[in-house]
Amino acid sequence: MGAYEYQALDGTGRMRKGVLQGDTARQIRSQLREQGLSPLNVAVLASGNETETRQRGSIRSSELAILTRQLASLVNAGLPLEDCLDTLGEQSEKPATQRIIGAIRSRVVEGHSLSRGMSDFPGSFPPLYTASVAAGEQSGHLDNVLTRLADYTERKEDINTRLLGALIYPIILSMTALGVIVALMVFVIPKLVLVFESVNQQLPILTRIMIGISSFLQQHILLIIIIIAGVVLLIPILMRLSAVKAVWHRLLLNMPIVGRIIRGTNASRFTRTMSILTASAVPLVEALNIARAVITNLPMNQAIATVASRVREGSDFSQALKRTKLFAPITTRLIASGEKSGQLDDMLERAAENQEREVDSTVTILMGVLQPALILGVGLLVLVIVLAILLPILQMNQLIT
């Protein structure tokens, strides 16, 4: 039985697309007619590759977390793997997800492993995922591995959501404040200048500074917009250069609070990934090379490559990690304890939980300080503008009286 992608018209003439399982295209057409659909096109769904995945879409991380939990539940219930995948395909409402799951099911029906089918879609299933599933299949503990993967993907998505949510408010506030201040400088201040010019007196220094800034913005606003747009377009291009990206990432690591958050976030991802891989009986050096993919900071990523080389040469994992000086002492000590006790996966998970709590605490404190500071900063800027406007008016009132 294979997967077939179809296009059909319903009773109202609307186009319907999806994926169905069947032995032949004729059988799929019969199924569609039984559902009250008029088939237009039925084509066998190939297993796919990376190029095809990009063209047809991929499974997002938020959706992958849900699918993994559903698959873990179905496998734990003792259902055959083909039925589990068939159920997932029916459960999903997105055609791209249906196509990918249908293709994986076709590979499984053909006799290939689940991990082999997933590896055809690297844009949806990262190396950590496929390596863990492969180890689970080999050890006969696929249900446990899928459960751990479900926990991992859900926690990863939760952390990303919380970090994004913490950043949205300051960004919106900053952009709104900047827009209001620029509007005041460009549209309000120039009109007041005409009033002040009719008065034959020296303006206060604060007012003169504000008028100078306003005049500069009026004369060069187009140039400023072009420069800002150029910088915005240039930054992604520069970040593609490894040398520039490495320098920038190193600078971020050295920043007082930002560096702590970056180190903690990457360390928690790394240790949790290593926990899953070691629990799945993936060899340590291979696990280190796979876990590197979840570290987005280049200096930390390169440090893990060095750790993998040292472990390959016979060094202890904890000692090699400690020598990088990029991971918290409690993390390396927990890993050392896990190596001695033979419970490395448990200690790695504890280290991940500890780092996540530390990152949450740091972000909470930072947002608690940053948001009032932004509001205070915006208020002070508006106060300066208001004073620059009011001071000449007060002077004129004093002259009149």
C-alpha cells in the first residue's frame, strides 16, 4: 500500500487536496467517489528528498512537538507503526504535513525503518530526531525514545515562545516611541519654529538643540531612511560570513546579561539533546557531533567540536567540556557525577533543567528592569521635547508681564 496525492472537486465545485493510502491510483479514485468527490488528478507520492521538502513545505517545530506526542501515545498503545502513521496523517489538517507523513508511511510499508523515512525530510526532522529514533528502533525502546523526544520538543517550543513573548513588548514599545519622537521632530517642532522666529529674542539652549535636530531630520530624512534600510539589508548578508558571525557571537557572549542568557539557552538545549541521545544508546562522540546542531552560537558550537575531538582521543567528557570555560561549573560537575555513576543521561537532564531555570530567572529579572526603564526613558525624551517647546513660551509670557 502506498501514499497518493489527489486533487478533486466536491459537490459545490471547490477544489480539495490531500493524501490517501491505497494500492493503486484506481482504488484512490474509487475512495474519492465514495466520499462524494470528483477526482481530477491522482499521483503516487514519492518518498522525497531535501529539495522536494523545501518545495512542498515542511513541518514546523510547534507542529512537530504535537505530532511527536501523538506518535508516542499511539506507539505506547501498541498499535502497528503503519497504523500510527496513518492516524497521524488523518489527524493533520495541513496538506504539507499529510504529504510528508504519507511518504514516511510508504517507506515503512516498503520495509524501511521509521528513521530512514524521516531522514528523507531533514527540513522537518533534524539529525537529533532521526538519530534518536534509529537508536530506539535498534534497542527496541522506540516508545520510550518518542516520549523523551516529545518532552524535548515541547520544552524547546515552550522556551522559544517565552523568550519571544518576553522580547515582543520591549520591541513594540521602542518602535512606537521612536515613531512618536520622530513625528514630533519632523512635523510639530518646525511649526513652532515659525512662531519663535517672529519673536526677537534668544531662544533657550534646549530649544535651539531641539530645533537643530529637527532641521537635520527634515533635511536628511530620506538619506536616514536609505541608510537604515541599507543596514537592515546588509546585516543578514554579513551574517552569512563565518568570520563576521563568529566575531558578533563572541561579542554577545561577553555582554553582561545577554551573554548569560545566550550561554544558558544554548547549554540547556545541548545538555537536553545529549540526555536524549545518551539515553538512546547513541555513542558519545556521535552524540556530541549531532548535539552541536542545536547550538546556534558559533564559539560554543566550535567548542563542542573541540570537546568531541578530545573525547575521541580518550579525554573525559566533563573535563573536555570544563576546559572550554563556556559552560557553568554546575553543569560540568553534574556531568562528571553522571560519568562516574553511569547515569550520564539523568545528570544531563538535571543540568538542562538547572540551566532552563536560570535562564527563566534571568529573563524575568531583565524584563522586570527593562520594561520600566524603557517607559522611563520614553517619558524623559517626551519631557525634554515638551520643555524645549514650553521654555520659549514662558520667556515670552515673562516679557509681556
